[in-house]
Amino acid sequence: MTAEQVLILKEAATDLAEGLSFYESQKPLLGIDFFDSLISDIESLSLSAGIHSIHFGFHRMLARRFPFAIYYTLNGNIARVVAVLDMRRNPAWARGQLKQRS
């Protein structure tokens, strides 16, 4: 399935900014690499939206280079990215984050 539009919701944009900040504090330019990589993964939803398994009520796509998951909904031909969460965190934390955003 494909999506004509891929929207990044405000909360997901905040997740990306927090990830960028974390990786930038680890090593200069690593934050930019993280951001570029995750945006590329998100853009790929235009070709692959809907094929990912459902977790906590959302489709979940694992990022290719970083330990993050992209959670999204698919309504018609619009994919809405609701969260970009660190997979190293406790699954209960991720569930709580997603519950707040549903």
C-alpha cells in the first residue's frame, strides 16, 4: 500500500528533536545523521505505509540505522506519524506515550 501524504504530527516532531539533541550530545554531527536517517525512513512510508505490524494500536516501522520505532496511523491514503520512540526504553513507557497520543 502507498500513502499520498505523510504527515508528522507535533508530538512526533518533538520526539525527533529530542533524539537529535541526544545524539548531538554524544558526538558532533551524529544528531544531524540521526535526523536525516529518521526523516528518510518516514518518507519511505509513501511507498510502504500499511505493511507494518500493529503495536499498541498503531502501525510500527523500525528505523533502519538507529534503535527507534516510528508509530503511525493510516487513514485512506494519509499516513500520520504520531510518535518516534527510542526502543531502548521500557515497553511500558512506550505504551504510555502512545496511549496519551491516541
